[in-house]
Amino acid sequence: MKILHTADWHLGRYLHGLSLLDDQAYLLTQLVALARDEAVDLVVIAGDVYDRAQPPAEAVSLLDEVLAQLVMAAGIPVVVIAGNHDSAERIGFVGRICRERGLLLRGTLDDLSPLRLRDAHGEVEIWPVPYVEPVFARALAAADADPVRIDDHAAALALVLARVRTQMSSAARSVLVAHAFVAGASESESERALAVGGSGAVGADLFAGFDYVALGHLHRPQSAGAPQLRYAGSLLKYSFAEAAQEKSVSIVDLPADGVPQVRMVALTPRHDLRIVRGRFADLLQHPDPRGARDDYLCIELDDAEPVLDPMARLRTVYPNLLELRFASLGSGEGAARVAGDHRRQRPEDLFAAFYRDVFATELGDPARAVFADALRKVEAP
């Protein structure tokens, strides 16, 4: 059985006010082509299909187009589960009708039945488990004669997986599709925390008994506590904290013995997301040669002196500059020196402290003169 495992598309996402929908469509065209070329038996999308519970119409249309190409045009079954960014009801809408066409949409816990597929080695059970909020797991447990206590995500997911295990066939290979934060896995800043204070984490031992666990939620492609527990990672880099990551999808071969063999296949973005560092004049006169000028950039300036309107001027060379930082930011000691009532401080002293804090150096005479001239103009009647 060959499976394409992907997750965390976040369709409809914005980065610094810029819509990424065209970039997402560009990559999803590659994903559909890869699924065809690899002749996969199944595509699984492990949650966070959309970036928010009420996605824009354009994002819904894009998902519809991609699923139509996979299921109807290519004849590849697809399993989709809801993640913590998704609306469970919207993901599961018309799920029973779509299932007859090879598209399994699982948004809620109302149905925990598997998708059963066969290959030359026998049956494979695909168990789609959407993101589990403790409050909904409590409702599920309430019907039991002796309901267990559900205090956190680990207890909630344990309850659901216990129900799944009662239905599993010992003769079939098993694949779990889930959306969760496995303790010890590496997070990125662009992910929305599942709970405050770490209570959203679940242990890797919770997934014992499944041959492969196709996970969503974390944006870095990685294993999570065991080789068969795998995060495919996000479709795109969704923050500059992810600039060093290479995004990919996972091609999973599940042979007769059930021991998965995983290949990471990189996708090529329309615009890479990179961090570039240097002095203002150098970056302006000698564009960074390590990538395309129209990549989505964060530029870190090494200049110690102020630069007039750096963002606009740099955008004449780097049109998709999204963020500007000063690499020489101070430690904050300058601000601490004027932490009292600022009304008791002279404007010159306040500006000198601000300059020291931002540029990690003392205010020079040229900058002091510019400030004094500006202050005179402001204070003039």
C-alpha cells in the first residue's frame, strides 16, 4: 500500500497581510501531479486544511478543485480530518455522500468507522480521528455506564482510541490519521497552541498498536517518538521561524509486514521564504545572490546608524520584503535607565536612551543634531 501523507495546508492564510492562496494553489498542483506519478493508493490530509473555522470562499473553491482532481479525475481515494483550525462540521459536511465516491471527510466523533482498502498483501484499515477537544470527548464518555474522567487532550484522545481499538482487525495492517501534539516533538511559532500550559500534549505511547500514524498539527516534518509516528509538516513556510525548514510531503510504503518505509518528497514553492542579513547599502547595491529577489523576505540590517525609510527603498530591489529587523538591537538596558516617569526626563535624554537601546551604541553628534532640529520645529509656536 502506497500512501501520500500531507497536512496543515492552512488554506486562506495570510502572512504579513499578504494572501498566500496563489502560493498554496501552486504547490497543490505539484501535490496532485506527485500523487499521479507515484501511483499512490491513498492520500491522507491530517487536519488544518483551512487556516480558520470560517474560511474565505476562494479557499473552499481551491480545496474543492484539488479534491476533484484527486478523487474524480485521478481515481485516488482521499481521507480528510479536521484539525484545531478547522470547523468540524464544515469539514464533515456531506461526508456520507462523498464516501461513496472515495472521499472520506471526518470532522466529528459521531462516526469512528475505518476506511478499508485492499492491496496484494491483504486488507489495510485507515482510521481517521479528527482533532479531539476534551469537551466533546466528555460528551462521548457520558454515554458509558462508568464514564472516565476527561481532564485534558491526552485523556480525550485515549478515550477515542480505546473505542477504535475495539473495532480493529488483528489480521489487517492499520493506519491512524490524527491531529495532535505529541510530547517531545519540535514546535514552530506559526502553530496555534492546543492548550495553555502544555496540557495539550499527548504521549507517543498512546498510539501503540498502529502500523503507521499520519499526524498533523506540527509544521516541521519529523518523526514523533517512534519511526512509525510521523508529522508530514505544513504545505508552506508560514513564519520566518520556519525559514530553514524544507517543506515536503511523505510517501509511505506499507508492505506486508506493516513496517512503514517513508520518503520525504520536497515541493518547490512559487516564492521561498528567507531571512537575509547585511548592511543596507550592500543589500541595495549588491542583491543577495542566494535566492530570487521576489522571494518572501525578512531582512536583518547590520547598520549601526539610522537608515532613512529602509523598507520602501529595499522594496525597490526586493519587492516581497515583508519584515525588517535591526540585527544590532540592544539588550534593553537603555530603556531601563528611563523606566521612571518619562515626563521628568528631558526629550534629549529620552531619545538618547531610545537610540542606545535600539542600536546598542551611544548617540552620535550628527544624529543628536538632527533630533535637536526636529524638536525645535515641533516645539515652535
